[in-house]
Amino acid sequence: MERYSRQMLFMPIGEEGQRKITEKRVLIIGCGALGSANAENLARAGIGQMVLVDRDYVEWSNLQRQQLYTEADVENQIPKAVAAKARLHEINSEVEIEAYVMDADAITLQPLLRGIDLVMDATDNFDTRFMLNDLLQKASIPWIFGSCVGSTGMSYTIFPNESPCLRCLLDAIPVNGATCDSAGIISSAVQMVAAHQTTEGLKILVEDQAALRTSLLSFDLWNNQYHTMKVERAKKQTCPSCGENPSYPSLNYQCRTKSEVLCGRNTVQIRATQAPDFQILKKRLKRMGAVKANDFLISVEYESYRLVFFQDGRTLIHGTNSIEKAKSIYYQLAG
Ligand SMILES: [Zn+2]
């Protein structure tokens, strides 16, 4: 246990807490900037098991803040969950890691919730967070909301049945704010949110519930502002997610839409009912443009677009915001 000696010297964790950490299983939704930072912190802290979910692959614009990835990951177009798993294994080979390259929605996540002690929100959008809010209320799993944009960030710890849920806080949170693709982001804002998320996570893992922060935290590093807002009284009996008669509205609506524009990214995602045969597809695409392929995806440069086909049937069409345009290119190439 030499490896964790400094952490065990920290009284609120100690030997007992360290043992608990190594017995726990955490689910991290999203392997971008927040996901990288939280996953690295928890792997170094000696978490027993980690489940990673991300639908994307590593690109140049990620390297400035997504700390687990390298230039080689970009060049080889490695899916983030896969690249993260490999890097985390180098950091701490004792951690058992599962990686899933897929969309995080109510249907794909449900089977992954078994035995999960903690969920880290490392997503980049509020649709997914409200889905998580309902899913985790229903499953009674604690989770830690985190978001950042520019030099600002927010974090909040949700203990089902006790804390007001994310929906209860709706009025306090700017849901339709800028995203990091439209307003940019500095890596220190990510680190600050992740520092709070990991710390709250450790408190949950060592079962020190009394130490949890019950307020909504927000900050702006560039403008030197740091804020905590008391929210205990925000819990609503009538809340459809955490109230007396929950209807879990974000689980009911059709979340597996077939096609969607990825906000701020000039990219459309199309979902086929079944994944194409990769060998046939690869041959076909080679006649269309420059092709790159690995065990997880095939990409092709075609005119001013880049199409990336994943094994779960999803395709990303970079270079357009129009679903119609994306579909026509997709059918031209994939047949
Ligand atoms: Zn609520």
C-alpha cells in the first residue's frame, strides 16, 4: 500500500477509507476534458473498478485540455474511451476498467448501472444531464454534476432522496448557456471543476456523507469570482424527478433520435439500425477518398467532409450542420 501512503495519511481517508475506495465501482459518463481529469484522479487514488462511456474519437482540438490523450491518439483516430482505458492502465494497472464506445442514453446506460457506487457527470450537454438526473434518481445512485465553459465552471453533488435534484435547481442553472465549442475554454477551468468533482467523489467512496458540499458551486477564474449557493430549500415535493410522485420526464421522451446535429461542432450524427459490414464498407470507401481505419472505426475524407463510421452503427458527418445534407452524403458513400 506504499502507493497510497500519502492518501492514507490524510485522516478523513485513512487505511479504512483506502480499503473502501479499492472496493468501489465508478461510472464516468463522457471522456472529454472532465472525464479525463476525473478518471485520472480516481485511477491514481486507487478506485477498484471504472466504467467509461464516450461516443467520440480524439481530435487535435481536444489535446489542449483532455489530459489523457496524445498526438498519436489523434493521428490514429482512437475512440476516447479506448484511448483513456489504455492510458489509465499505464497509470494504474490495478484498476479494472471497462470502456464503451457509444452514446450515453437511458437505454445504453441501464445495464451498466449494476453495482455502481458513484457516477461522474462529464458530459457536455444538459439533455444528457437531465436524462442522468432521472436515471440515477430512479436507481438511487449518487452523482456529481460538473460543467465548464470559458473560465467558468459549476459543480453540485446529488444524493438521491436527500439533495434537491438537478431539475429542482433549474432556476439557478443557466441551462442554455454557451458551450465550449462556441465560447472556448481554458484547461484550468476544467481542472477546477474536476478537483471539486473528484473530492466530492472521494467523500462518497469513503462514505463520509457528512462532509459532502450541499451547495451549488460556481466560479469564474478569469474574473476572480467564487460562489456557493445554498440550495437545500430548492427541493420540490412536486418535482417530476425527485418529488413524491416522480414521472421521470427525461426517460420518457424519445432519446434515441436517429439523426442529430452536434451542437456547435458543424457535425451531424446519423444512426443506422444496424452496423455496416466494415470490410465491405472499407473497400467501397477507398474508391471515394482517403480512408483511415482501426479496430473501432473507419473514416473517409470526401470533398469538404469527413465521415466517421463506428461499429455500433453511428456515423459522424463533419463539415455540415444540415441533417438533409448529411444524409445525402451518407447514402452516397455508405450505399
Ligand atoms: Zn427534483
